[in-house]
Amino acid sequence: MSLKITASLAAIACAVIAGCATGPATPPAALVDGQLTQPADYKSWPKFLSNIQRPDVKQVREIYMNKVAATVVRGQPFPQGSQFVMENYAAVANPDGTLQTGPDGKLVKGNLVAVFVMGKNPGWGQNVAPELRTGNWIFSGFKATGDKVDADPVTCRGCHIAATPDGTKGAGPARDWVIRYDQYFDQKKASLTTDAVVASLSAAHGAISAHDLSSVSALQR
């Protein structure tokens, strides 16, 4: 056996031994409410929903989701490792206390008042009473300055458990405790309009054939 072959076999053996020694990846530590950090790059994440109107609490909200969460399929829970970041902005008020609205009739976004992070992984969030558990989801809260605040399990979890008909609050296990789950998918489907798809295809490939137009229409059904 040549020296080259012997050296190659030795290298392969070392790699196998190293692999066996390494073993499976270590699962994420079992975290609880308040232990999630605010991701530094969350503004580059896909949007879950934008410009959410909450006149009842005088706020406008923006929600981001990480790339893991963005792989979710309607009717399925979000994958383990999913995270959401929700920004809460104060709605701008008039001198008389009423809320200002823009030309589109929607509330005007003012200053950032709070940021909330929601994440899930196996074994997370099991330290609370059974009636407050939201699967493996846990919650952390932050001031506008980035300083962490205590996430009240009763407040955060109560909102995600207690469902309302319009989907503005609560979700339960059927929607993986993610508020506005249906709204996200409805909006996603609505964004797939014929005009938008045709414009995108035209920009990339030039003129669109009648067959292609038929295929686009089929996607919307």
C-alpha cells in the first residue's frame, strides 16, 4: 500500500472518529420568559404584518419574523426555531386627544414605545402553569431604549391564548398561538395578484404568452 493511500485512509479514519466524537448537535437550552434577547438584525427579516392598526390601545404595530418562521405552511405550526419581533409605536394624537389619521384613513405612527420578542424551541416555556402554556413559545419585552423589561406571562400568554373572532387577539393551538395567523396567510395570498406576477415575469423574461397568463390565473384559485 502506497504512502499516499495510507495517508488518505488515515485522514478518513480521523474524520470518522471526530464525527463520532462530536455526536448530534446540542439542543437549545430550555429558556423561559424574559430570556430571549432582541435580535440586532430583525429589521432585515421578512415582515409578518405591517402597519397594524390598534386604536383601542392607541398604537400602530410592525411585526417581523425570522427566515425559519417564514417557511411555515398554512394549517401547520411554525417550525421550531421560529422568532417574531413586534414593534409597538404610539399613534399620534391631536391636541383634543383624538388620534390623527393620514390620507389613507389610517393612524399615524409616532414614537417607538416597546419591542416584544416571541420565540419557540423544544422544551421552552414549560415553567408556567399548564393553563398559561403556549406550546414552546416564550416572550421577552424591551423598552424603546433596548433595555429589557419583565415579560408578564399572564399578559403576554393571555393575549395569545384568548381568541377573538376578528383575530386581533388570541389564537390557541390550532394556529400555534400566533395572533393574526389567518390574516398573514390571507394577505400573502392576496399579494399574488395577476398584475403583480405578470409585471414581475415581464421584467425578467419579456412578453408573457397566453399560456403563461393562464398559469398565473390558476395559481390564484
